[in-house]
Amino acid sequence: MATVKLEVLPWLTRIFDRQQGGRMVREEEVEPGATVRDLFQRLTERYPAFGELVYDTRQRELTGLVSVIINDRILELVGGLDTEIHHGDCILLLPAYAGGEHILS
């Protein structure tokens, strides 16, 4: 099984660990031929807040609250959620830079 690096910047790290507020890097296993959508679907099943903030499973699209960067390129420019991911890929979740209310409290 392949692994990808998932890098998450604050405040989004609290999706995975409500005590952690800083930058987080974790390894995620992926099946051969998996896409970003497949990975995000699985993360949503394990971490319900991921579905609220990053990936809307009903619409099967990003929520718009987060930018996704894969291997230093904006996800939408490399094929979107159907981009195939490979061993060693790096996926960065970058919170949107808009003003407003903090969603997680």
C-alpha cells in the first residue's frame, strides 16, 4: 500500500486532534489508483469535522473553506478531486484567508 503525506495548517489541525492547534503532518495509506476524492471520503468517515470543513460528501466537492495543494500545485490546476495520488505525494490543507467567524470553537 502507498502512503501520502497530509500536511494540515492551523486551525484545521483541530479536525484531527482538538488539543492540537499548530501545524500537523501525518502519513495516510492509499490504495493504488486512489484519487484525492477517495482519500477525502475516507477522512470524512473517520473525522466527521473533516466533512463539515473540507469535503462535502453530499455534493462530493470541496466546501470552499480550504485550499488544497498537491505537490506544490493548486488541486484545481492538476485535475481536481479526481487527481490520482501516488506514493510520496504531499497534500497540503490550507485554511481560507477570508475574514469571519471561527467555525471550530
